[in-house]
Amino acid sequence: MSSIFFGVSGAFIAVLLLTKLFIVYSKKWGFVAIPNARSSHHTPTPTSGGVVFVVVIFVTWLLLAVADRIDQRLVFTLLVGGGAL
């Protein structure tokens, strides 16, 4: 049970740090929403930050499955279902 706690805690910290990093680089790479008349923001806003969350969660599931801490069939189902979306 403690390995699941550490896995989830590590994933949480990774999402926080990598999202911040992604925001910095998304401005350099041009992943920004340019405001127009219908926008609720007035300055270019970074987009696609959810990609970091999805990748970190998938990697965490895979690592926990490889370490045999969660059922591999569950991970396979989640990965296939999440990938299909």
C-alpha cells in the first residue's frame, strides 16, 4: 500500500513541476491561444497543459503495474480506454 501512496505522490509532484515547465516551453513553441473577440482572456494563454497530466498518469499506472502493485488487467483497460478517447 505504501508504494501506491509514493507512486501517487510522485505523480502529483511530477504533474506540478512538469506543467510549470510545459507552460514555459509552450510559449516558446507557439502552443498558445491567441485572444480574439470571443475570448475571455486578453493576452496569449498557453494551451495543451493537460497533455502533461495524461502522460504522467499513464506512466504512473505502467510503473505500478510493472512493480505488481496494481492489477495489470486494470492498467491495460485504463490505458486502452484512455487512449481511445
